[in-house]
Amino acid sequence: MSVVEKLHTADPDVVATMRDIGAHARDAAKVLRSAPRKQKDAALLAAAMTIRADVDLILAANEKDMEAAQARGLTGAMLDRLKLDDDRIEAIAKGLEAIVELEDPVGTTITEWDMPSGLHIERRRVPLGVIGIIYESRPNVTADAGALCLKSGNAVILRGGSESFHSSRAIHTILEHGLDAAQLPSKAIQLVPTTDRAAVGEMLKGLDGSIDLLVPRGGRSLTERVTNDARVPVLGHLDGLCHVYVDKDADIEMAQKIAINAKLRRTGICGSAETLLVDEAVADTHLPAVVKALQDAGCEIRGDEKSQALVPGISAATVEDWSTEYLDAIIAVAVVPGVKGALAHIAEYGSQHTECIVTDNQETADKFLTDCDSAILLHNASTQYADGGEFGMGAEIGIATGKLHARGPVGLEQLTSFKYVVRGSGQTRP
Amino acid sequence: MSVVEKLHTADPDVVATMRDIGAHARDAAKVLRSAPRKQKDAALLAAAMTIRADVDLILAANEKDMEAAQARGLTGAMLDRLKLDDDRIEAIAKGLEAIVELEDPVGTTITEWDMPSGLHIERRRVPLGVIGIIYESRPNVTADAGALCLKSGNAVILRGGSESFHSSRAIHTILEHGLDAAQLPSKAIQLVPTTDRAAVGEMLKGLDGSIDLLVPRGGRSLTERVTNDARVPVLGHLDGLCHVYVDKDADIEMAQKIAINAKLRRTGICGSAETLLVDEAVADTHLPAVVKALQDAGCEIRGDEKSQALVPGISAATVEDWSTEYLDAIIAVAVVPGVKGALAHIAEYGSQHTECIVTDNQETADKFLTDCDSAILLHNASTQYADGGEFGMGAEIGIATGKLHARGPVGLEQLTSFKYVVRGSGQTRP
């Protein structure tokens, strides 16, 4: 039963609550659309100050979530994602201040030109309207996503995971306080006040046309559900199945460093590498060097027959391994016939997220960068650079792998649209 | 019963045919993605030549469609849209040549920058993949849409109206011939070979993930069905309910000229004005002047009480008139309290397509241009300028009023996405 179907049995109170939230967001969006940068920044600075002042309140709320999570037997990694401490709360405040420093994209001229008719045409950046964010346990998303949407002039409806309900509510109350302090509508950032899953179903239906864009943040089951069931546009990605291809003209040492960083710097993020491809022309030399370096760094290797023959300690990869996002210290390894073979493998099993080629051959690199159809292609750099901050965009709300609207890191600019402003002197069209 | 539901009773042959078309398009898109400009232009030039050479064949095919349409009792306007003659066929050939002249957007660098990490980041334009176009009776769309998709490196699946079946097939055969001549896959431009409506349902479902974007071209019932039922992204607009607002600081003569042009130059296009708003401060002078000019030009006027009191021959407008796209020589007229009143009226009844303000007051114009949330805002120029050609984009495939991906005229650039090409020298992320 899909989420949308579940709706038909939804609590009428949830439906009414969500409809109100949608209407409030739509109203708030009208004010935010033309809110000046100063006012938006003031709200964020006030919130950052209050977060520091109210650390104890946030910790107490988080303690409730942690107790409930432990009682429900959540695992270590999930508990860690949920937990807040002084440092993490300070990081949330700093995150808000970092967004204050970013340029306001709204109202800027993207491009302008004159026409022979005498018309002057300007393409001017405008907010999208109302963004819906559906996320899981990490409570800091409440602040990050709320602040990014506010700064880009959008109203936002936040639907956090039930595990982080109290923590998110504490942070949200502080954001509301910041909006109040800056004389902005407090409904500019709303948190869904129920953990009833029917609320998600309502958001997927768009709240009577109130939601312009949905952004899921979380594991595959969440993003898949949102992507499949949403009746409004969705920005995000299902998988981050990133590849590192070591070409025959790769420097062995560089290949080792990049492979280790791409796989192991942080294994739980979408930009971590999941598959290593090695050119058959140098499989004898490069594959053992890179694989052993990964093994020494504590990585489990699952390889095709050729890899297994070259290095001991490689278990057999099944077809499933080529399309598995491990998000763990495990990597799949395959020997491929050159750059064409790498491109074919990526086209068949990849997720159009981020791929890397290691080679000193400019021509081979150009072929890879041109022919590969993923959102981010890197030459001689780790896939872990797939990040809005590393692209110079400041904070990001996620990474998109679709080709419509925004692709790659989704930051402030990607949360905007544009309109054409045309100035004439009485022109009528012949 | 929605189109998607109808599917369940669809002819299995249609389902299989459409699945094959989807798979062929996906394969063709892989080749088109990196096809050089020369090759795409060669295909279009060959097609243009063949269209001129095969005028008689096209006319004969069109004659079949015209006979069937007359037998079914189609009205004059529909017959006119369907009809081809020597001039219209020459216009189709010229249209192809005009697209040849346009710059190829694919592979161009949109922007590039360096990061402190030493990474050089380039945002490079790429095609979207496979576009599905669902259109009605005008056979020239077959050539226009096919050519625009080809030039932008996309494969296209064309589903024309059943009325123009033979004409579209004749034109499509010529496009295929052009593709062959240029050694491009003939499946780059496919025409759905059946008039079974189940084929549309299959396209709305996306043909197993083969369609990246749907563009409906036609009347409201078509665009509404596509927008509501599609499970893939749709670019287009439902209504073109454009407004002309005559401000208290408007030059009367300019207001007259713009109103007449905006309403009457061509009444059947989406950029034609449907509602005239006049500032109450000058209603006594400006409204009669503009309305009488429209009446003299043969336009029917439906007005609110204030308008009716000012000029004879105005019938009473109902609430429905404020949201009716007449596409005819009829205009609704209302007196509003200044620019704020105009903005409120447009926000309540508009379709976020195109609006115009006539005023000599720069401050008032700026308020209108900034606060109005439509795709195209014009100051002292006719709404009929809402057109890709008049924006300098060359040919267009339609106008989009949504805020995601493309807004306003949809030309070659709007049929593309981008990817990030990142060049490093061995960077690993700290």
C-alpha cells in the first residue's frame, strides 16, 4: 500500500492540520518573497544567539528523544545521529551564522540584454515559494534546512523524523523566535506538529497546491517513497553509487590516495565511492597497489574474478555488488577494458551522482568527462568533494541527480527560480 | 476515468509498441548526447531540402487529413489550423533552417571557477535525454518540435493529434530521411504510429523511465490532462490569462495602443491579454479612452459596475470572466485601487503567465515588476511580446509558467541540463 493510498484512512485531524499548515505557508511565502536580506539575516542571527542561550533546553529535549530511542532499541549509528551535545549545538548556531554570510540570491539579475525591438530584458532571480522537507533523525537538519529556505526567500514546511521530535521542536521554537524578532511571519518556518505518518502522505499530495517542491533527506527507503509517491516535484537522489576509475595512465600513488579518501574519509555520505574500476592494461600493477592500500586501511574488498586472481583476501562480488551503495568500509572492484569499459560499467550500474577518473592522460580524461552522464565528474580528485561547501556554494540542502531544475549540490541559488522583467517605451508587436 | 486508469484496458499491442519506442529513444539519446553541431545541422538542412522537394507528397497527405476532418464536421478554425499549402510548407522548411542558424547549447560552459582546494569547477550544458511532445492538430509542430529537440541533443517522441495523422507522418518521414542522411540514428525523432489514445497514457507513465520530460502543446483540456496525470515532469502552462494594468500615470495614447495590440493582434495565442485593469484614480479619463478604442477595433467588453457606468456598450462581467481565457476578441475590464489593487487582482485570478503595466512613473513600475509573481512582467510593452523569438531565443517549443527548471519561453537552452566537470591534481578531501 503506497503512502498516497494510506491517506484514505488518515485521521481527519491530520488532514485539517496539514491543510492549515499549507495555507499558512502560502501566506508566509508572499511576505518572504520580497523580504530584504537584512530582515532574513536578523532572524537567523537572533536564532543563533538564542540557540547558544538555550543550550540546556535543547539538551533536555534531546535527552527525551535519546531515552525513547534507547527504549526502542535503536542501534549505535542511529543513536549517534540523533544525539546532541554542546559542540553539536554550537555547530548548529555556527551553521546559521554561516548562512547569514552567504549572498542573498533573491532579486539579483542573472542576465540581461537588449532586443532590436528596443525592449530591455532582465532575468531576475525569485524564490520558489513553499518548500517541503521530509527528513529523518538528525535534528540539525531542522536548523540547516529552515535557514536555507528562509535565506532564499521561501517558506518551508519541515517534517522531521519521529525519533528527533522533541529536539527538532526545541530548535524550531528558537527559529520561530528569530522570525518574530525580525518581524517576519512565524509561519515562514513550520514544523509538522505530529508524528502521524499520514502527515507525510498529505505533503506528498502537495497540500492543495501549496507545496512547490519537496526535498527528501535521509535513507533510501525515505527518498524512494517520496520520489515514487509525490504528486509535486522532488529534488534529491536515490543512490550515491560513486565510481573511481583508475586508468592505464594513472599515477599509482595518486590512485591510492584518491581511492582511500573517496572510500574511507567518511563512508556514510552519498559522495563516498562504492566501486573501484581498474583498466585491464594496468591491472597487474595498479590493482594490487590500490587494493592493498585499501585493505591496509581496513576496507573490505569484493571483486570480480580477475581482481580475485590478482590479490589475496578479495571475496567474490555478485552482480548485486555493482549496484549496492554500501555506505560502509566495503568496496566492489572490477577490471574493465579501458575508459570505454569504465563508461559502460558506470552507464549500466551507476546512479548518475559522482564519478572520478584518475589519469595523467588529458585526452582520456576529456573522454570520460564528456561521455559520462553523471551530475559530477572529477578528474584526479576524490569523489568526497561532491559537496556544496567544496563547490563554493556554502551550505547545501542535499545533492540532486535528476536533470531538471537543479543538478548536483542544492544550495541557495538552486532553491530559486526566475522571472523576466521587460522594460519598453510603448512597444506594440508588429 | 483518468487517462492513466484507461490504460488498464489498453491494447497490449499499443503497450508493446510504446515500450519499444521508449527503448529506441533511450538508445538514440546516447548517440545524440555527443553528436556534433555539424551533424545535427546537416540532418535539419537535408530535411528542409526534402520538404521543398516533396511538397506534393505533403499536400496529398494533408488532403487526406482535411477530407477526414471535413467529414467529421470540424469547425473553420480547426480546419485552418490543420491545413497546409505551399506557403505554409515553405514556412516549415524555413523554420528548420532557422533552427540550423541557432547556436548549439550542448557542451558550452555555463560558468566556471576555481576553489581554494585547487579544484577547477565547470558547469557544462548537456541534453536532458528523451523529450515527449503531445500536441494537437497543427502539423508544423512535428517539424518544429522535432528539430528543436534534435538541435538540443535530445531524442524526441512525438504524439500528434489524430486529425493531422497523415500530414505529420509525411513530415516525420522527411525528418527521418534527414537523420539518415547525416548518419544519425533515425530513432532520434519518432512519431507514435497509432492514434490509439492509450499511447498517450503510456507516455504519461514515462515508458519505463525512458521519458525525461513531457511537453504538451495544445488547448486547455490537453495540457490539463497531461499536467494532472503525468508521472514524469511536465513543462508548459495551463492558461495564459494575461493582464494589462493602466496606471494613473499612464500616457493615454500609449495605453490605447498597448491594449489594442495586447488584446487584438492575435487573439488565439497565450500571450494575448484577457483582462484590462484601470487605476480608479484615472478611471474617468483613461478607462473610456482605452475601452472605446478597443470597441472601435471590434472588441467585446465585459466590465465591472464602475466600468459599465463610465462607457456605454459594456456588458456585465461575472466572477467567471476574471478567470476566463477568451482567446477571442473579448476582454474583461475592472477598475482597481492603484497598483496594489492591480497586483491583488492578478494574484487572485491570474495564471502567472504574462502581465503588463502602462505607466510613466518608474517607482510604480518597479513595484509592479518586483511584486508580481508571473513569469513575464512588461513595463510599457504589449503582452504579445511573450514569445521566444521576441526574447532573442529563436524558436520556442512553448511557454512555461511553473517555477521549476525553465520559466517563460522554452527554447534550446531550456531543453538542456548541465553537469559539473571538476579538474584536480590529486586532491583528497581533508
